[in-house]
Amino acid sequence: MSILMLLILCSFIIVTLISYRFLYRIKELIGYHFGMNVAMLSSGVIGIAAGTVLGYTFPAHYTMITIVATLFAMAVGVLFGSLVDYQTLLSGVTSGLMAGIMGPMIGVVADFGLIAFCTILVYLSFGLICFSVRS
């Protein structure tokens, strides 16, 4: 079961990198308002989902899981926030900070249905981000 959860976490990383690569190519089309939404949504969803998956997989290592999920979500916030400007970067970091701290709390008491919901939520959110860019 833990191998499946780690594969789900790796798929989160892959979908994040693919979405970033897509948005980086068209970053001239991203305005300030949309950039703020991108940074906050991406770091928030990844923080909640990664924290939930890691908290569910390793409930005995709660402190380390919280640190890893928070740093991962903040890194995603920096990554997507840097597409626009420093204010957007700051919004992505703070959103990732809050989501990374909350995710493991949910994961410790989660069941597999919530893990599946978080996985679907990540894919839908990143799909919505990439679909929302107007060309």
C-alpha cells in the first residue's frame, strides 16, 4: 500500500512539472490576477494532497511529514509564482505554507476514499489551470 501512495506522490510531481512547463512557454499571456490564482491554487492543492498522502502513508512520522509537505508546497508556490512577479511568488509561498501544514493533519485521519479524492482534485486543478490560459 505504501508503494502505491509513493507512486501517487510521484504522479503529483510529474503533473506539476508538466503544468509548469506548459505555463512557462506562454508566461507572457499570464496577467497578475490569473498569476495569483495559479500560484495559490497550485501550491494549495499540492500542499493538501501531498500532505494527505504522506500523512496517510506514514502516520508515525508526523513531524517529518509536515516539514516535507510544507517545503514541497512552498517550492511549488515559488515555482508557479515566479512566472509573474514577486507579489505572486509571495502569495504562492504563503498558500503553500498553510496547505502544507494542514495536509498532514487531514492525512492522519484519512481513508483511501479521501486519498482518491485528493488525487482527482490535483489532476482537475492543474487541468483547469492549463485550460484557463487564453491564447
